[in-house]
Amino acid sequence: MSYQLKKNMKVQITSDFWKRYRELVVNEVLPYQWSVMNDEADIKIAHEPGGNAQDSKNSHAIENLKIAAGIKKGNHFGYPFQDTDVYKWLEAAAYSFSYHPNDDLKKITDNLIDLIADAQDNDGYLSTFFQIDAPERKFKRLQQSHELYTMGHYIEAGVAYYQATGNQKSIDIAIKMADCIDHNFGIDEGQINGYDGHPEIELALTRLYEQTENEKYLKLAHYFLNQRGKNPEFFEQQNIVDGIENDLIDGMKYFEPKYYQSAEPIIDQKTADGHAVRVVYLCAGMANVARMLNDMELLEACHRFWNDIVQKRMYITGGIGSTNIGEAFTYDYDLPNDTMYGETCASVGMAFFAQNMKDIEFKGEYGDVLEKELFNGTLSGMSLDGKHFFYVNPLEADPDITKNNPSRSHAITQRADWFGCACCPSNVARLIASVDKYIYNVKDNTILSDQFIANKTIFNQGIKIEQSNNFPWTGDINYKVENEKNIDFKFGIRIPGWSQDKFTLNVNGVENKNLVDGIVYVDITDINTKIELKLNMDVKLMQANPLVKYDFGKVSVQKGPVVFCTEETDNESPIWTYQLNTSGSITSQFERKLLGGVETITATAIKNPISDTTLYREYNKIKGVETELKFIPYYAWANRENGQMQVWQNISN
């Protein structure tokens, strides 16, 4: 039943909010990123820790492929994983064809597939850095090489492109890559008994398996997961043979094995440690393999990682990664707001992890985190014009501090044109372009409506579901379920954690509030069913666990799934001198002409005056002036004047 319902499922997004973003991807984001990767855009490539550009004007990503294909001559430029910028862009373009067919774009992408095929070695290998500049070092320094990570990103793109267009060459490239990896890795004599320093191939292989139904790809993904950490010295042993000082990326050899999730076998790891993106990419692939092979040990590992991240290491916006040193997790409840990293790619990866966990088991907590990422942690990574991007997403920022304090310089306060390490821009694009895939999950005879994104969807058994709403600004969610063949099935609706204290749900006028793991289930037996859901859209003041010392005695403001912040544009600086009155008036309104149309919140507060320049003095209670604080959605900050921003607010006594 599950497969039959999902097969050929067609989703048409009607949400005004998401239609704007998806059209932005087609009309602005994809053309802009293509011009950047072809070195045709007039841009400045930003410096950021982990992505330091040698050339401040060019990407060279397409040029590298042309050199590898023999069309151009020269050396490779950029990081060993530079190719992945192209592959994630291609994947985003593939998804866009489902809602915005574009013949001109398809000509570009078809030609790009031809270029990639020409660049691929006869044995299926494709990583342009090693093909151009270091062929003798293929698979010799996996801690840093990103070879499997790079090919994994193409495999994902190749599968998506084949599904969107039927282009046989796109899937053939992916199959040749996977066969090359399968030939070179394993426990047999002559094979490499190891894995990539950056997980990704595991997720990619599961998607290739789903498309081809060739079990060797699933077995290979399972091998990489099980092998990881069995020999914690694997990377160091390779580095010694390759030349210990012969780094591909400066400084990467100094990180301990747990940074690469390789200090011990995955099934024994208790906490989410190391590079945040690596962790969630690993978990997304692990969840798929656990589901496909019914591997309970891997599923239990997924639960441990999930609980540690969500309950102890995640920001209120969904951001993860507490330090710029290694873009990594640190320890439980260590969630600083101004020195944090919160890489955009980490939020995208967390969305993947949540989605894949939903495919295993229907629990509202997975949809809650996915929703948090969609409306906060990922969208903040791209400007409203689609041409500027954040790599780091702080919850507190000040342009003067960024400029003058080297330890805070990674937390830029204006989005950049591009990055030397440009993993984030195309990652956001592919998530937005594929957001239709995140609305429903199907398991056995149950359809779960997980995300409140207005849509019209046709399932394979003739079941039609129309969801209408003005989410995230209002909480009225309406469904029409047409079941012409009168098939008996269950329809689940996630009730967000932020609304479980107050909601109503009526099915053909009859109330149903029976929550099971954050979900209300409805038995669909009639040809036509009408469901009305009202969510609690009151403005809420949120507080962190007292163990998060950075937020102790502070509150953040949230309405529905959207986290709000204050900006200097709306509030006289310095904005940290305000104290929000927790018992005062809090109102909200929709401002159609502001920031593309957003809800804003106004709250009463106390503004503490700065009376003199004395650095320290004996305590004397300052009498503040009553005023108002204005809040905008966090995802929309830094789209106006450069200035201070703050999510967590001081409160008045």
C-alpha cells in the first residue's frame, strides 16, 4: 500500500510563501549561481574560516570540469570538493523542472551532463582535483580528499536529473561512479578497507539503490557505515604513507578521529561530536540504511544522535555547530550566540536527517525539527534577492565586533556574494526546489501530512488531498480529501509542539484531539472528507534550559514556527540595552511591503540610557525609559542596513 500510494505522487505547491521562494530559485538563484560558477559574475568572494578564497573574483568550478574533460588546459583551482558546487546546483535545477519547466535551462543542464560525462574517467572515477593535479594520490588521503563526498553529490544529482528528465546519461554517470567506488572499497584483497573523511556517499548510495534496485549499492552504503571507526588510526595511517605534511587542506590532519566520527564504531558512539555537517550527513544516510535493511543497531544509533542534538546541542533556530574551530559541535548545552557557527549546510543536513527519520517512524518531533529548519535555520542562509548568502548564522551580531574582533570575524553581518568554500548557496537552492518532497510521508496504509505548506496532491490510488492555508502567518489549516475509489486509509496530521497546548481539529464537523506521538490520525472511509485545523498562533516568549548559560535570564520571541529577532534598523542601538517587559503588551501585524511581506511583533520594553563613558562604577539601579521593541523574522535579518541583531533578549525585573 505504501509504495502504491507514493508511486507517481504529484505535488503542486500553492503556498504563497513557498511559491515565492521556489520561483526565486528558478528566476534568480539558478541563473546567478550558474554565472558565478562560470566566472562570468561581477562578484567578490568572501573570506571565511574553512573557506578562504585564493582568488577573490572567480569560482572556476566549471573550468575545472572543462580541464578534466580535455577541453581546456591548466591546473585545478579551489578546494578538492569544488565540483560539488556544480552538482548541487544541477540537483536544484532538476527539482525545479517539476514545477517550472524551462527549455533554456534544460539545454544548459543537458550540456552540463555531457561535460561531466566527458570529464569522467573510463573506470568511473571523477574528482577533478585529482584527475588534473594529483592522479597518483587518488584515494590516498581520504581524511581530506572528499573524493567519495564529491562523487556522492553527483550521484544524488544524477538520480534527481534522471527522474526529472529521463536523461539516461545522467544516471549512467552515477552508476559508473558507484561501480568504481564498489571496485576500490571493501574487505577483499587489493581493496581499501576504509571510508571518506566527510560522510555523504552513504546517503547517495541509498538514493541510487532506490532508483536502480541494485542491492550492491545498498550493501556498499552499509559497509561504509559499519566500517567507520573500526580502525580509528585509518586516516593517520594513510596520511603517513601519503606524506604526513602533504596536506590537501591546511590543518585537517590535526583534528582528532572523533571530529570525523571515526574514533569508534558508529553503533558505539553516544554523542554527536565533530564537524556538524559531517554528523548530520552521516545520520541522514544511516537512517536510510537502517530503514532499508531493518538494521536495529543503526536505528538505535540514529536515535542517540538525534536526541543528543535536538535536546542538548541545537539552537532555537535549528542551527547546529557551536564553534568556528572546525565548524563543530562542542559539548552539551554549550550554545553561545555570538561566537557560534550554525553553518547553513548543517541546517540543510538536519532537514535531511529529520525527513529520513520520518520515513522510518511517524513521530511529530521529526516534523517539528524539519519545520524549524525550513522556516529559520536554512532560509536565513539566503537573502531575499537570492544572490547573497550566509555561511555562518549567528543569533547575535554586531558589525563593529565582526570588523574589529578577530575571534568574531566569522559571524559576518551582511550576506556575501559567494564563498571560496561555496557549499551553502547551492545546498539551500536544492532544498527549496525540492520542498514539495517534505510535505507528506507514506507508511503502510497511512498518509502523514507533516508540513503545513499549501498544496494540491494526487496520489497513485486516485486519492486527492488539497491543503489550504496562509502559513506561517496564520494557523488556519484546511484539508479536502477526495477518495473516489473509497479506499480505507489513515490520514495523519502533525500537531506542532508549539501548538499542542491549544488547537482544535474537526473532521466533517466532529472534533478529534487524540494525539499519538504528536500526530492526530483520521480514518478516511468516505469519498469526501473535510478537515479543519486551528493552531495556536499566539506570540510566545521562549526560554532555554538553565544549563545554557548564555541564555539564562533571557527570552526569545516566537510565533508559530518562526523565530523573531531585533535589528538595529528598527531599534535604536545598542540593542542589548533593551529589557523586554515579559508582562507587558505584545502585538503582531502583517506588513505586506516589508521584507517581501512578513509578520512583525511589537513588545513593550525598557531602554536603559548610557549616561557617561565611565567604564566601571559602583552599582546603582538605572531608571530606564519605557519604549517598544520591534521584531522581524530571524530568516529575514540583514536584508536592509548593516547593523546589530539579537535573538535572545534581556528581560526587566
